[in-house]
Amino acid sequence: MKIINIVGARPNFMKMAPVIEAMNQHPADIQHKLVHTGQHYDEKMSQAFFNDLGMPKPDIDLEIGSGSHAEQTARIMVAFEKVCLQEKPDLVMVVGDVNSTLACTITAKKLGIKVAHVEAGLRSRDMAMPEEINRLCTDVLCDVLFTTDRGAGENLLAEGVDSSKIVFAGNVMIDTLLKHKLMAAELVLIDELGLRPRHYSLLTLHRPSNVDDRVVLAGILEAVLELSDHLPVIFPIHPRTRKMAQQFGLLDSLQNKPDIHLLQPLGYLQFLHLMMQARMVLTDSGGLQEETTTLGVPCITLRNNTERPITCEQGSNVIVGNKKTDILAAAENVLSGQSRQGRIPEKWDGKAAQRIVQWLLDHPAIPGM
Ligand code: UD1
């Protein structure tokens, strides 16, 4: 079976790494190539992850870079079509919900190539999120849908997807987390920052709905400034967020506050090191909601919805939106010991990628076309 694996943006790398590793165990049956679309291109948003995760260099780099959604998606499609025509894969594997996921799915499918989606079926029901559009359009086109939890499978069934296409494989991102936990624990970044385990919070922020509007971003950052009076905040800032905060004149107040540690985006291991020992994580990321659930670290999600409700039902996550008072109330709950540790969901056990690859080996003629 000849497979092309796709990565494009930061959250793709830790999902694809274990899939590649599992494919490498079967060289006689699976021949695979890695395509990087170049959606993320900064050293710290891309190459650092390849190094940390021990991922092979991409065989093909499309070097697409930034642009509007249409520009980025279209540029990936044009470039990836040439790759498909040349390589003639039997299957294209996509992960997650970024523009690269959707662009490569449409391109391959229109050429009659089968497509498998890892992390299928997640739904926020929020069509203002570009990722929700990417998820819906990707899933409707794919031939195999590997899901992380039973709820995702139910979402797909409710949309009319045939049950034979849905495979509950578990969470590949958690494969990567479990594999790297010990290595991350040995790092010394917390000491270097002069902080102690469980005596700081960790913040990430990058969703357009939180960072592209001045009033919204200012409200979140006011909450963060106030929180830092009680608990130091580590904030590795996404390039998009830095750009917007600077444009809105909000960066100086963060930079001038001693208990806010404003950092460049971090590599996988350093970030995991900080997350594992944080008192709480505040975030608008999707993946962090799952990682904190697995680590039992309280997570305060600065969004009005989540495509990962299992992290609230079973894990350590609460959805609080992006209003200053709500964020501070949730943080106060954690500080006063009222957070829930939760439990680790089914099949978030480090073996999801193995199950995916075993399924591919058992189904060489993928049904559904
Ligand atoms: C993308 C994904 C989002 C994911 C996030 C993780 C989509 C629609 N969005 O959002 O789901 O959670 O990645 O980071 O696919 N930039 C750089 N260097 C880079 C990459 C981006 O400076 O390497 C800046 C550019 O100004 C760019 C902006 O960040 O215009 C946004 O990048 P883009 O890839 O469009 O989306 P993200 O916000 O990163």
C-alpha cells in the first residue's frame, strides 16, 4: 500500500508522528511518504517539532506559507495535485482540522484517491470557526474515519455516514504525549524561569475569535494580568497573537508585568514540561483540552464551545468563554481547590496509531469508494 501522509500546521505534527512510527514497523506492506504543506513555516512552529518528535524530514515540502483562507487552501490544492499525479498513492492520510487537512482531502478525492482522516467526527457546532468547516467538509469526503472517542462516531452516524467507514481507534496525540512524558519531566525550564511546580499557570491563545478583535483580546489580557497577581502566568505567544496584540497596543502591559513570562512559541517537549507541572492551563486550543485531561491538570477553555466535549464530561476541562469575570471566576475555583481531576477516556492509551495501522493492514482494499 502506498500512502502519502500530510502535515501542515503545528497541531498536526504530534498527531502524525506516531502514525509514521507505526507504519515504519511494516515496511513490506506499507510504503509511505510525508508531505509538509508549509502552512506553518517558522522554525518554532514547525522544525522544532520535527526535532523533538524525532520525525523524518518531509519527503516533499510544498512551502505554501500564510495567506487568506482561500489563498492558503487553493495554493495547497494546486501544489498537492501535482504530487498526487506524480506519486499515485493508494491512500492519503490527513489529521486534525487545519486548512491543509481540507485542501489535501479535496485534491486527492477529486483524483479518485482514497482518503483517511485521523481525528474525525469532532464537532463544535460553531460554523464561525474555520476548523469546523474544515472538519465537516473533510469528513463528508473521506473513505475511512478514525475517531478519538465514541461521541465523534455518533456525530458521524447522525450525519448519515455509513458505520463501516467509522473506526474508533483512540487518540494519536495522546500516543505522543505518553511517549514523551518522562523526557519532558527531565527538562529544567521551570527552574530557569525561577518558578516552582504547581505554582504557575500556563496560557495559550491564538483563535481568531479571541485575538483578532481588540475588545475581546483586551478583556482576556486584563484577566491574565489580574491572575498574575495571584499566580505567575507563562505565556508562549503564537505569532498571530503577538502580531495582533502589538497592533492593538496591548503587548507592552504584558511585557512590563514581572509575573507574566512572555515566551516565544515553545517546542513540544518544553511545552509538555510546562503543562505537566502547571497549576492550571488557560487556553483556546483544541488539543490542549485533551492533553490536560490526560495529565489531570485543570484546564480553563477560553471559548464558548468545544468540539471535544469528552474533556468536560470525563476530564479536567471547563468551558468559560472569553469574558474577564468568567475567566477570573474559573481560575479562582482552581486556586481554591475546586477543580476536578477527571479520568482518562477510553483508548487514550498510547496505542491508537498501532490500531490505525493494523486496521489499514487488515483492509488493504479500503471500502467506501
Ligand atoms: C492554524 C489552524 C488552527 C490551529 C493553529 C495552531 C487553520 C484554519 N487554522 O491557525 O486550527 O489551531 O494553526 O497554531 O488551519 N504565522 C507565522 N508563522 C507561522 C505560521 C503562522 O508568523 O509559521 C502567522 C502569520 O501571520 C499567519 C498567522 O500566523 O498569517 C496565522 O497562521 P495560519 O496558518 O493562517 O493560522 P493559525 O492561526 O496558525
